[in-house]
Amino acid sequence: MSELIDTFVARGDLAHLALFLWASAASGGLLFTLRELAAASRRFDDFIRELSRFNRRASGQHFEDYD
């Protein structure tokens, strides 16, 4: 890995290396954020489904009434 960095430094492409590292980190952060957002969406959907089920049971209605 240090040989690769030495090559970039010797050729004066240190800015390109920094840009590549920044873009890689930003892409990784975006993927992490999207994964967490999808998980939060699933958890919220599960919560709403359970809340709906509770409300139907509490009101005395059955699942068949909604078909």
C-alpha cells in the first residue's frame, strides 16, 4: 500500500489520491445511511402494523371485517 502512495506522491497526484479517499468515504457513508434508513422504515412499518392490529382487537372488530 505504501508503494502505491509513494507512486502518487512522486508523480504529484496527491490531490487525486485525497479526492479518491474522500469519495470512497462519502460513498461508504451514503451506503451506511441508506441501509439504516431502510431498517428504520421496516421498524416503523412493523410498529404501524402492530398498532393497527391492537386497535382492531381493542374495538372488538375481527380481521375478517376488513376483507
